[in-house]
Amino acid sequence: MINKCPKCEKVIIQFRINTVVGAMPFKNKWNCVSICCPYCHTVLSVQIDPVAIKADTVNELAQRLGGLPT
């Protein structure tokens, strides 16, 4: 079953990436991505968006350090 969608059972050689928001009740929200089957759009996985986390980390560090030199 490697590379097959568990729902439609088609072989997946590409997948769709969608942006979604993950949140816990009364907690911070996180930018996430969902990985979906390109045929039936079944969600195969969801994870925190690594690009957004990197950008947020750099921005917070720059803000705490008083800005980066130009």
C-alpha cells in the first residue's frame, strides 16, 4: 500500500498541500498544512507549517533583539 490513498486506493505520485489553522481550545493558533490525495481530496496528514514557524521565529528574535541591522 505504499503511495496509495487509503480511501480511493489510487497511486499517489503528487499530493495537494493546503493551508489550514490548527488550534487548541483557548490557546494559540498555529499555521499548518494539510497533505491531501489529489484525486479524492482525503486528508492524509496535517502538520505545523515549517515555513511559517521559521518566519515567526526569525521575526520574534528580531523583535526581541530590537531589530536587525541593515
